[in-house]
Amino acid sequence: MPTYEYECKKCSHKFEQFQRMSDPPLKRCPKCKGAVRRLMGTGAGIIFKGSGFYQTDYRSENYKKGAKADSAPSSAPAPAAAESKPAKKAD
């Protein structure tokens, strides 16, 4: 059950009410019995528990195999660095 926040139009008293979603909104302030309006809430926070919340958790088996092959050290020799020649001076 959600908690709704209300504000009295008469005395500006703000309060929260724990009620069912199917319950009608409150109409009267508990403090002064004036008319109230329900405020827009921020909603409930999301809690991530367990696996399944990361991009890599839903990858296909082919992708996982390719990624594993890419990350494995290769036996091929590394390319040799090209030698650089000094630049010619302008006369």
C-alpha cells in the first residue's frame, strides 16, 4: 500500500496517509478540517537485488564466446614498431 502526501488548502498543513490505491482521496485536514489536495509523490525507490541487472547478464551465448576469445591472450607476435626517419629541414 502506498503512502500519499496531502496538503491542507486552508492551514497549509502537510501530512502523509498510508492507504490503498483503490481508496478515495482524503477530503478533510485532520488538523483544521479544511479541504485538502493530494500532492504528486516521488514514488517508491527501486531496489536491485540478485543478478540480471547488468548489460552482460542478458548477452547471447555467441556473444559471450566471442568476448571470451577476444580477451584470451593470443599466441601471435605483436607487430613491430615502424622506424621513423628524421624530418628534412627546410632551407
